[in-house]
Amino acid sequence: MRVYVFNGPNLGRLGSRQVDVYGVTSYADLVELCESTGRALGLAVTVRQTDAEHELIGWLHTAADEGAAVVLNPAAWSHYSIAVRDACALLRGPLVEVHISNIHAREEFRHHSVVSAVATGVICGLGVDGYRLALHHLAARTDQAG
Ligand code: DQA
């Protein structure tokens, strides 16, 4: 199964960005984690990050056209981008929303994600392990679908 792992703004700075909140894993390490997990699970995983909203929306359109599964950390766009949410609503495959930090335990403006209502499920607060868990879930779903 094809799986896209999309990351929103500032996640390219992982490893140096607020390490007390996001941990010391670098973005390169996160890519490697997702790719190696995908290989072990037999998933074709493509990992991308962008700071440009229109770029993410274009990637989501392609994923929708392909019927692909998506793991998405919308980062700050989670909290206000109706355009990202609407693009997520076009997806035909499962969508797992991931947040590295526990957004519910942080500033109030982070408590609500406009994406969550159109996601299949949400993982938050488990660090970068959330991505690995999301990929395991998608692989298990595929097995169940036969
Ligand atoms: C985040 C949480 C968001 O509130 C924040 O804007 C991010 C990262 C997370 O992974 O915990 O950039 O999505």
C-alpha cells in the first residue's frame, strides 16, 4: 500500500526546535524512522515536509487521486487551516493525524485541530513514536481489508 507521511511548517527543524517539547530526534532521523518502519511493514512510504500551505494541499490532492493512505502532522495549520482540512476531506484512503506533543496539555490555542474531524484517527503526545504507531495501524488495516 502507498502511504504518504506529510509534515507541516517548522517540522523540518526537528532536533533543534524546542527540544523540551518535540525531543531531540532530527527531521532526517524522523524520515529514516518512517522509511525503515515502512520497509519492515511492506508499505511504500514517502515522507515530505513543507512550510508552504499550497504545497501540502497539492500533495493531498495527489494522495486523494491515488486513493493513498496519509499520515499527516499538519503542525500549526492544524489549528486554523480550513484549506488543509478541506483537502484532507477529499482523501479516499485512511488519514492518521499525528502530533508529537500532547496538544491538549499545551496552550489553549493548540487544543483544537480543525483537521481531526475529517481524520480516521488521531495520535498525539507520544513523541515521534506516533508516526511509527500510525504506520503499524495502516499496515494492520490493510491486512484486515485482505
Ligand atoms: C505539533 C503541535 C502544533 O501545535 C505545533 O504548531 C507544531 C507541531 C506537534 O507535532 O506536536 O508545529 O503539530
